[in-house]
Amino acid sequence: MTSDDDVVTIDDIKRARDIIMASPLKVRKTPLLKNMTSYFPELDPSLNLNMKLESLQSTGSFKIRGVANQMASLPEEVKSGEKKLITMSAGNYGKAFAYTLDKLSLSGLCLMPLTAPSSRIALIKSFGVSVEQCPSAELTSEVNRYVEKENYLFYHSFDDARLIAGYGSVALEILEDDVRPDVVVVCCGGGGLVSGVAAGIRQSGLTDCRIYAVEPEGSRTMYESFRKGEPVTMAVNSVATGLSPPYAGNLTYRCCRKYVEDVILVSDEEILTCMSRLFDIGLKAEPSGCAAMAAILNNKIPDVAGKNVVVLITGSNVTLSEMSSYIK
């Protein structure tokens, strides 16, 4: 079932789930809405659509699952305050990172791209974490400068096996809700979530289940990595800022290459139209949170007729004013 080159194993994922649910961070088992096809008349009625609402997760996105596992084994030098933590994030990981440090009474720094929404920046600062902004292409060099010269410890926002294992807990919940999916569709930025979900699904024995990653056309790092055969770095630009890191991770690329069927691209217009469609049926989702559903609504996932399909709605961290500016 697994091999030596697995980034995470099913045992890692099960241990992570136990850690997460016992943590003080209020991680929730999120709802799985079943038989949702009739809400979307444009879909083939034979498709059995199920929607996993990580948008209702603590801190408004799936990120807290990974952070809870990532920070369960903090080094003593961090706990004592000898070292501070630093990360880089466009928003949702940064929010979960800041929320956790606040709960643990620790300080840290979050580097954010210039494109990060001002509401996310203010929110992260409200938890007592410092924020600095720089161009996306300079994030990694800035992190390295702080680590080398300022005595910070870097926690990666997506390319970390502990994060991937924590995100894999989503897969366990899907299977425990008596849905045997034929197809699972997951938003992809750095690839941590789709890596964990894909590993969890496939290592649980559903070797014939197809898992698809969905990226914005303007931020297609995993898509291009699949085509090149190695992780790539590139300029990115999308309304889905949470899905727009400037490179694919080494660990996430390895995991996706092994377990993900393909990477699907959606346009910003398709993402925003999907966000509007979800809002119309009472579901609030940020642009990054509904890219996977956008792929379903635009018939970009192959061979779904008559299949059990699970789509992840991954985040709801968008203000009403932002939504009104996105949806014309």
C-alpha cells in the first residue's frame, strides 16, 4: 500500500488526526453535504455531488488542521522564547499560524506578498503576529535573511510533512461519512491539502479513486511542474491569492506526482462565477476556496457522469465588501 518514498503514510495521517482533535485549537469535523447535484442544474444529473465544507473550519479554512499538527512538537527554544517563528503566507495559513501563536502566548512574524488582501493583514496583526510585505518573488530570500541573521525558525506554509499529514485528516472524515468517492477534487496552491487528501484516500485502500488538483490559470505552478517533471518557480497572478505561491513544493510535488491524477486549470472568471453560484445557495467561499468547484461547474473534470464526486470548499475568509467587488 505504501512505499519508502511516501511523504506521509496512513499511520502519520491517523496520528495527526488524533493530535488535531485533542488540541486546544478547536479544530472541527466539518460537514459533508451529500447529494448536492440538484442545486446546480448545469451539472449532469447522474453525477452524485458531495461537498466537504472546510470553509466552516475553525479560522475559516482547512489550514488549522495542518498547523495544529505542525505545532504540536515545538522546539524548546521556541517555547522558551529564545527563538521566534517565521512563515510566509498570502492569508489563510498566516491566520491559522497567528491564531495558534496567540493561543500559545508566543510571538512570530508572517511575511506576506504585496497582493495579500488588507483584511487578512489586519487580522493576522490582531493576533499579535508581526507582518511584513514584499514581492512574491522575494519571499524566500527574506525568510532566509531572518533565519540567518535574526534567529528565527522557519515554519513552511505548505511544504511540510506535518502539514500534509494534518490535512490528510480530511480524507479520513470523508470516508467515515460513508461516501466511497470515485473522484475527489481539491484546490491547489502549494499543494499541501491535495497531497494530504490524496495520500489519505489512496492509502486507505481506494486505489481506483481519481484525485484532481485545481489551480488558477495565472498561478499554475503544480500544473507546470507536472509537465516539466520537477517543481518549478514562476511568476503568478490570480484573484485566488491563497492559491498563488511562486513555486511548487518539493514534498507536495512528490506526493501529487504519486497520487494525483492530473492538475486542472480554471480562470479567474470561472472562480468568481463559482463564488457567486455558491453564495446564491447560501454558501460563503473565498476565491481560493471554490476553485475546485469551479472546475466541476465548467465540466473540466473528465468522466464524472454516474460517479460519486467529492469537492472540497476550502475557505470562507472573504469580507462582504470584497465579495461585492469580486462579483459584478
